[in-house]
Amino acid sequence: MEERSLGSVIGLGTWNTFGANRELAREVVTTALDGGSRLFDSSPMYGAAEESLGLALHERRGEAIVATKIWAGSVEKGHGQFEDQVRWFGRVDVEQVHNLVSWREHLPWLEEEREAGRIERLGVTHWAAAAFGELARALRTGSFSVLQVPFNPLERECERELLPLAAELGVAVIAMRPLGDKSRLRHPPPVEALAPLREFGVETWPQALLKWALSDERIDAVIPATRNPAHACENAAAGDHQWLGPEERRLVERLAQT
Ligand SMILES: NC(=O)c1ccc[n+]([C@@H]2O[C@H](COP(=O)([O-])OP(=O)(O)OC[C@H]3O[C@@H](n4cnc5c(N)ncnc54)[C@H](OP(=O)(O)O)[C@@H]3O)[C@@H](O)[C@H]2O)c1
């Protein structure tokens, strides 16, 4: 089994963000990299986001962990997606089966590509708690070393079975949807409520949420998505390794619920 950690990193999600807009992709990705973000999550499901990401990374590809996905009902289609990814990224650092689509069919060829060195690690993702049993079955094969699931103060179902299983198996965990409820994002808690978090480098509500997730030692990366370079900069600043303790995490949980 490969080592678990991806390095406790802030990443960048690319669903519903820059899509085919290459200029915007360059701005967002460059700002994220400059701010210290290292992991970039994408998928063939996200329009042209993968190609835009590849172009935006360009000569800085070596600074990035590219975590993308295969989202295909057939092996043939999956192969085609992978060949595109190799063109855009050179190789894939984390290749995830998106929403577990045909994961048993894809696994043999993905393992061959990993053996050949064109993929470093294999992973599985799903957004729905109803699929967590199947995620656990996939992890128990021992073939996957990365798991991606939703994790934020109001979405914690993965804590029941998957996070303990990932820890037991040495599987790294990427938290999707780390900013949670979008209405709370639009109406964040007053800045005074975040005062106890300031010594941990938290200035804003999105930073409190990102730090909350990454301060759980079972979480290796969070991947907030944004199309706004200023938000990419703000989010990247939450990855400075001053982790919250239990008391501060409980404060974030209370604020998320109010
Ligand atoms: N099944 C799967 O594999 C799966 C499913 C869901 C998600 N994912 C991955 O996880 C990533 C993240 O999930 P998500 O996109 O659902 O949700 P998210 O990252 O929790 O939230 C994204 C939203 O937050 C806003 N935002 C980001 N930073 C902000 C900031 N600093 N201040 C205010 N608003 C901010 C963005 O708007 P702005 O653009 O205005 O900043 C966007 O509307 C996805 O992009 C994708 O890569 C994977």
C-alpha cells in the first residue's frame, strides 16, 4: 500500500467553474498555485475543464498533484478519456473512478496503467451517502489508495464507516464540497464570531470551513471550487498548517448550524 498522505493540502475543484474559458482557468489556477494550493481535481464530466486545467498548469505542471477521473460506462470510452488526460497532463497523479461508474470493469486496465507508470494512484469517488457501502467494497479490494467524499460540518456521513476504514487501509481522503451549504456562504457568521480562530490564520468563513475539514487528521486534502481568483487566493491561505483543536472545530460546527 502506498503512503496515505497527499500532504494535508488545499486543492482546487473544477466542477462548474472555468470550463472551456482558458483565460479564466489560467488566472484561477495561477492564483491557486501562487497561494500554495497543490491538488487540482477535475473530471471528463466537467465540460472542458480538464483541458483548460492542463493548459493553465503548463510549465508549472510539476508543482501540481492532478487528481482527475474516469467517468465512462465502457472500458473503450474510459481508455479514450485517459488518452486525452495523458495528452493534457503528461501523466495522472490520482486517477479516480467518478461516482463508481463501472468501477469493476475499469479496474484491470487502470491497474495496468498504474504498473506502467502513467498513473500514480487510483481512487474512487461518490457524492451520495447511499453509495458509501459500495465505496467501502471498492476500498476493501486493496486496489484504491484515495477516496473522495463530501465532508463539511453539515455533511459528515463518511465519519461512520468510510473514514475509519480509510485510516485502517492507509487510504488518503479528499474532501469534496468542503464549503457546504451555499446559503450560509452567502450569509456568513459575523466576523467577531470568528475571533477565536484568528490565531489559527482564519480571517473568513470559507477559511474556517476549509481549516475545519483539514484539521481532521483523517482528511488529506480539501478541494473548494471557484471561478473567482480572489476566492482561490483566500482559500489557499487556509492551508498553512496551523490546525484547529477540538474546541475550535466545535465552534465552526455551531456556527455552521446557526
Ligand atoms: N462525485 C464527485 O466526484 C464529485 C461531486 C461533487 C464535487 N466534486 C469535486 O469537489 C469540488 C468541490 O465541490 P463543489 O464544487 O460542489 O462545492 P464547494 O467547493 O464546496 O463550493 C463551491 C462554491 O463555493 C463558492 N466559493 C468558493 N470559494 C469561495 C470563497 N472563498 N468565498 C465565497 N464563496 C466561495 C464558489 O463560488 P465562486 O465561484 O463565486 O467562488 C462555488 O459556488 C468540485 O468542484 C469537484 O471537483 C466531486
